[in-house]
Amino acid sequence: MLKVSGLHLHYGASHALRGIDLAAERGKITCVLGRNGVGKTSLMRAVTGLETPSAGSIYWDDVDLLALPVHKRAAAGVAFVPQGREIFPLLTVEENLKTGYAALPRSKRSVPDEIFELFPVLKQMMKRRGGDLSGGQQQQLAIARALVLRPSLLVLDEPTEGIQPSIIKDIERIIALLAARGDMAVILVEQYFEFAQHLADEIAVMDRGEIVLAGAKTELSETDVRGHLTV
């Protein structure tokens, strides 16, 4: 499991994360909720190695992630689908998928067939440039690229942002399928309670760099959760 303990993160004089504790288990979806600017993305970037915390610890199973650079965290099974997708617009779909090879040993440098079962539209578009895809197709490509790593921890930062409702339903179904296999922990960052409510096993609500409410979805009051998400 992922275990984040006492995590602090500073941007200069700005204290972005304040003593964060968070856990995520295989076979479960942990949703991190909160308004814009409360530190959700900073937390995910710290977990995946894109930001360096000023204090605290992050362990994936028995691996100290803070001791590993980004590419070695990827090799250890940590995959990140960033906010805004960040695909390569001038590369084809196939080339975007193959960028996931960088952290893999040569014997595993292939695109798993499962990816095209989950995202059949990508198989039809392998030679199209990423920048020519719709927003929803780009989001599917971003998730597929992360899955090329065969991750055991999948971190998704607001995967529904700017996506049409039909694709949101597809993404919801795929996230649920991935977690149901039991070999992957999923952390889902969201602003919108309705999407998280359908998927979450565990919920952590952030405000001003802290987790202010956390627990199993079944144990938390919807009113309390929503109260922290309204402006």
C-alpha cells in the first residue's frame, strides 16, 4: 500500500502541504477531494516525484519513494496521469504510448493488448497525431500511456476536467475495472463529489494544504464532505 506520513511541501515561503497523512491500498480507489488551490495537485506531484517535500515520508509497500527519482518511481510501479493530460501533440498515438517504455526493461517494452480492450478508439488512431484528437480521446490516451507501465499505483489528477459526459462515463467504468482487478491502488483527484461518489472506497478531503476529513466513503457524511467543497 501507499503510506504518506507527515508530509510538508513548500514553494519558497508558501507552505503548500501541511502534515499530510494518506494511505491507498491495492484494489481500492482513494479519492482526494477539494476546491481549486488547496494542494491536491501538489500532493500528487510529491508522490510521483515531481516535487520535493520539505518533511515527511512516502512509502509504496516497503520502498522509500523519497529516495527515488521520478523514473525510478515509475519503474517501481507508480504511474501518473497529470491534470491537463500533457500528451505530446506532435507525436502519434503510437509514439505517445511508447514514451511509457522509458521506465520499462526491454522485455516489457510493448503495449499490452488490454489497453486496446479498454480504449478501442486508440487502436483506430495509432497513426494520428495526439494534438488532432478530441479532449476526451486525449484523456484516454493519457490514461493508456500510464497503463503501459503496468503500474501497481495509478494516480489520476482530475481526469474528467473538460471532458464530454459520454467519455466521463467510459473513464469511470475503466477506473472501476482497474481497481476491481485487485492488483492496483488508484488515487483519484477530483473537485466534483458526484464523480468521486460513484467510484470511491476511501475519501480524503483537503483544505488549505491539510486533510480535514478522511475515511471510508460509507462512514462519511455527504453533507460534511460537500461542505468542504463549496466556496
